[in-house]
Amino acid sequence: MLRLILADDHTLVRQGLLPFLATLDTAVEVLEASDFDEALSKATAEKAKDAPCR
């Protein structure tokens, strides 16, 4: 599975890339962000979500 954060301040660019990513032969999980700060926040949240519980 490919996991990525698609970050661009232009919604049209992000929306244009999503159909292309859907055509890949591998499963793709895409999070969208409109700027670096939002991308960093989402990446941090995803990392915390994936951390093993003890």
C-alpha cells in the first residue's frame, strides 16, 4: 500500500492528480493538504494513529 500526502495550495491541482493516482496498480491512500503546515499536521496525526499501543 502506498500512503502519501498530496500538498498543494491549488485545489484544482490536487483534484487533478487524484484520478491519476487511482489508476495505479497498487492501493493508494491519499491525504490532501493545502499547505505545508496542514501537511505536517496530517502526517503527525497519521504517525500517532499508526503507533503501537502499549
